[in-house]
Amino acid sequence: MNDVLSLRGIEKRYNRGTPAEITVLRGVDLRIARGEVVALVAPSGAGKSTLLHVAGLLDTPDAGQVVLGGQDLTGASDRRRTAARRMDLGFVYQFHHLLPEFTAAENIVLPQLANAVPAAQAEARAAALLDRVGLAARANHRPAALSGGEQQRVAFCRALANGPQLLLADEPTGNLDPATSDQVFGVLMELVRETGLSALIATHNLDLARRMDRVLRLDAGRLA
């Protein structure tokens, strides 16, 4: 199977069974092939974060299937879903969400330790990733001592620390000024291409979207 992710007939509603019920996703079908980078463009409130949460096993759809790496995880136990998130998925958000009390390197080491990676190996991978994004000299700095662009590059490294199959990113440069956004996005794309990673990246920036392999638009709960 060449698909890393397959969403089949995904529906998601909130306030189910009440007069205030809201249908956010209406039969969404989505396939992402290995090594493919897909842009997800949507107006505010259209449900892109909900779609990413379903794809990332953070939320359960009301109908449909979520197949990751050939395995149907729709009805999987919390333990199995947690393991898949930890090993097979990488997440990047608009805000870096780095742990403020830890250094840049430690923020990348910690998710590896949670996967039972030996400390020396985790530290070596963190150092290699930081060097790759031009932050080797900032490894021992805490997030507050880093610029916005540097913080987000560390967040990219953390997302890739465990060698996931799929990267899910929600407006990963949306909190940066245009020049920094372009530079940081370039770093992200280089990392993705070099590792052969698949990615689903939500963005409002059409210029960035056009640099990916495909552009999908989510509107009224459906993909086009």
C-alpha cells in the first residue's frame, strides 16, 4: 500500500442530538501517498483543525475510517492510538508549544525518551536535527531565549525526532512575519523532502500552499 493516510467518509458533529448540533465534516475522503506533501487551505471556522485532529488520532469521527500506514485505527483503544501518535505521527502547530523549562535540545530528546530510545542516541539525534536547521549553537538555550523563527524550527525538529510516517501541521508559520515565515517554511520543506516524509499542512498562505504537491480546499465540511 502506497498511502500513508487514508480518510474515508469522515463525518464529525458537535453537540450531537441537540438543537445546537453542528456538522463540521461531511463525508471527507482524503488519501496521502508516501512522500507526498499536501496543502490544506480553508477559511477560518471551516473545520481544518478538526480534520487534522481526526487525522492525527486526537479526535474520533462520528462516521468513517482513519487508516494510518495500512491499519484501521478508527476504533482502536486509547493506548493503541497514543502509541501511533507517538511513533507514526509528528505534530507542528502555529505556536511552538515547547516546554519552557527545558533547552532546545532537551525538547527534542524528551519525546524520544518516551519512546524508550536510549539517552545517548536521543541526544545525538537532537544534535543532528538542530545542526540541520542551523541551530547547533542554540542547543542549550531555553525557548524564551530564542526568536520566533528559531522556536518554530526547534518545534519542527521535535516533530521529526521519532521518525514519523506523517507530519501534520496547523498553520506552522502563521505566527511569524512574512520574511521569517518564508524562510522557516523553506527549512520545513527541506526537512520533509530529505526524509521522504508525508505531510498534511494547513495554511492560509496560498504562496506557501503552491509550493506543495497538491492543494486541497476545505469548505462547508467537504474537500475540493
